[in-house]
Amino acid sequence: MAAGGTAAAAASETPAQAAANETAKAKPADGKATVKAADKAANKANDNTDGKVVYLTFDDGPSSLTDEVLAILKKEDVPGTFFVLGEQAKRYPEMIRRIEDAGHKLGNHTYNHEYKELYDSFGHFWKQVKATEEVLRGITGKRTPLVRAPGGTYGHFDETYFNLLELGGYKVFDWNVDSGDSKRKGVPASEIIDNVVSANRQNEVIVLMHDGAGHGESVKALPKIIQYYKKQGYEFRAISPDQPPVQFHLDPSMKKKHRTIPSDAWVKANVVPNAALFGPDLPLTVEAGGVQTRLDSGEYRLQDGQYIVPLRTTMERLGAKVHWDGDNQRAVVVWGNAKATFDPNTGTATSELTGKLQVKYDLIFERKNESLWVPLRILMEAAGHPIASLTLREDERRVTAL
């Protein structure tokens, strides 16, 4: 389902309705992972559909073993997809950079892998996905829409999890070949290899392995697993957000779970705007006071549902006067009868409108390319032009202020 990038874009349909209208997850005859029929048919129109493809995936890292996995993948000249934990990424940021630099794909495996937290309510799962997303963005400068649920979706996800993650722009991937390397502690390499080789052969294979601590045997098994698929004529690829997700069918018992369902207001504020983070790089048009300006991709960014913009560039294009108070290290904006002072030292913005009381805002400043970047909503409100509407179109994002 296509999701709008703003609450306004989804005004015609509540998030609850959008979730209810999502396609139900199909139950496969063999009880394994499946691809929705419509997606499978569409995928046949893509290139190399008659060929055999294998996706090697690694969960729970990064760890000290990840370097060994990367070395094997480099030697064999094959790509991999790493579903990483946020707390591990924070501990091994250099490993995340190596994965990225080597051309492999990164996926989100939540922050701490704690089932009790993740599957208590969707809100807790969402919080961990967003936490890991920010860790990865801080290291690589990018976000990943790829998500894998710890333990897989079967027996953990209900329809709310599936539907709201999709509405938020995420692509959830399970697997259809389990190497069995996490069935118990210390599974030997020979058993891991046998599990892969004895699995049902399919044209599209997603192999589950682990590169977290304690999985040295998985590293030992990896070269022979790669050789097996090469001999079988498989092409190796990394998972792409553009391909149909492979997911386990919905466990019928999940319908009996009594979990807290997020309110429409929470979904509108958190989930709906999130999809735009993974959308195409559209320009942002800002209209205020009868003037409009356009910020191209790279001149603004979306973070946690907010537009973050360069203060001077945005305001001067709209016709305001901006000067830097070097003595007090703060920016002063004058626009019509409004004067706004932005002080990065105190993390505040102060607005003074003619004949009105002074208003103070708390905000987070960012310095980028010698410019101050601030939330657009606070910038416009402090300058006397509060935002009236947010819209998402095929060719642009638009903010209209009073």
C-alpha cells in the first residue's frame, strides 16, 4: 500500500482503516515463508526471473566475528545482508562502516533482541526499530527500510505489526532456509551445512545465519555453504527494498493475543509520516506570506516526522532578513513585524511579535556545512507564520504557512 509522507496526505483514510485494508498474509501449504501472490506475479516481470537466486543473511551482529564473515564474502565475491542489532552497532561502529564500504546491505534487527519488550506491544517494537535506525544513520548517514523480527514473525507478529510496519515504509523479511545455527548453543559447522543442503530447493532462497558472538561455527560453515549454492547454479544477491518481502504466514493464535493497539492519533503522528523517510528524493516547497521557495533534496531532511532545514537559506529565500550576532553567538531573523532569535548555546528560540508577548521554544540545533539547521515548524512559528498544512504530491512535498 502506498503511504503518504504526512498526516495530511492520509486525511481521507484513518490509519486504522489503512491497516485493515492491507492484504492479509497468505498461509502457505507447507507452513513456510511465502510471498504474496500479487507480488509474486509482479516479480515474474522483473529481470532474471527464471534464474535461481540466493540471499545470504546474517543476524544479531555485528561482533568480532563479522570481520571473518566479510573476509569470506570478499574472497568468494558474493554479497550479503546483515540484520544488525542497534546495541551491537553502537558497540562496533567501524564494523558497520566496513559492511557498508564492502557494498553489502544493512537491515534493522531491533535494538536489543529482547522478546518480552518487543512483543509486548507494537509501540515497544517500533521504539526499538527507530532507535536502531538512528544508530545506523549516525554511522552511515543513511536509513534502511529492511527489517527482520528477532525469532521471525511467526508467533510474534499479529496483523497490527505487519500492517503498521508496512504503512511506515518498512520491508519485513523472514527466511525460507534456516541454517539451524541458533537452535542451541554450539551447533557444529557440519550440522549447519547439512541443514542448508537438505533444505527444500527453491528458485529464490533466503538463508538465515548468524554473525553474533558465539557463532564461530557459522563462520566455519559459510565457505562450504557458498560453494554449495555456486555448484547448484545460484546467483548471489543482497536483499533489496524493491523486491517482494518473504514472510511467514500469520500464526492463527495471535488473534487471541490481547495487546494494546496504537491509537489513530499515535499512528498519524508516528507511523504515517515515517514512510516519507524512505520515499523518493522530492523537493520541499515552503509557502508563507505570499512567497514560496523550493528546497531541493539535500537542502532539507526528514527526521522523526519533522522537516529539518538550514535557517539562513530558508528564511532569506522567503524574504526575511537574517544576521549573525557574533557577540552572543546567535542568529536573528526579522520578517515583517516579527523578530526571532535562535540561540544554539541555550537550545532555545525566542519570538517577539509587535504588540504580543514574547514566546520561547526549546529545540535542537544542528551545525552542518557552517550552517544552523532547525525544525521548520518552530522556525516558521517563531517568525510569525505558523504552518497550516502539510501535503505530499507525486512531484513535491509542500508546507503551507499562514
